[in-house]
Amino acid sequence: MAYFETKYGDYLYVVFRIGVGALFLMLGVQKLFGLWGMPGGPAAFGTLIWYAGVFELMIGLSMLTGVLVRLASAFGVIMMIVAYYLGHVKVGGWNPLVNFGMPALLFMLAFLVTLAYGAGKASLEQAVFKKEFF
């Protein structure tokens, strides 16, 4: 295991961060533009689902590009806690297998990891400024 950690750890983390960012960005695009099977089409401007889409889009772009990753991750953790409570617990109780809240919890855990590790080596922030700001 130490072989993978020392040789590939940085690269695997970047793949993880970019993957989480791309998936979260897709959720935002789905909500805002009504793509990929969004029930009822695009979210109406100013609704809670519309704001969720805007935040998902911004957080996803931040994770994808590696700019302000820790700040975006902090917002992502808070957003997923709120989403789990408002969108899943109120509908089907606390069990994520019953209320279909597993993706929200998994994203929350992913954002906790990126909150701890930041952008990593391959990030726009590192390339331009040679450091992370947050």
C-alpha cells in the first residue's frame, strides 16, 4: 500500500478531486438547464432548487479547476447537510437507504476529504499563484 501512496497518491487525489468536481458540476447543470432527466425541466429562478443548482455549479467548477477548493469544500459540506435534511430526512426519515439520501452523504464525505487536503498539485491556483489561498 505504501508503494501506491508514495508513487501515485498525489495523482490519485487529483483524479478524485476532479471527479467529484465534474459530478457536482453536472448536478448544477442538470438543475439550472433541465438536462439529463431533470423532472419538470429547469428549476424556476429564485427557488431553493435553483439556488442549489447555482451553488453546485460554482462548487463543481472550483473543484474541477482547483481554485479555492477548501472554501468550496466547506460550502459543499454545509450544502449537503442541508440537502440531506431538507430533501431526504423530511421525506423518508434518517435512513439513507430508505430516503435515497446516499449521494448527499457521499458528497459530504468527499467534501470533507477535499477540505482536509485542498487542491493538490494539479490545480489552476497552484499553477498561477504557486500557493493555495484558503
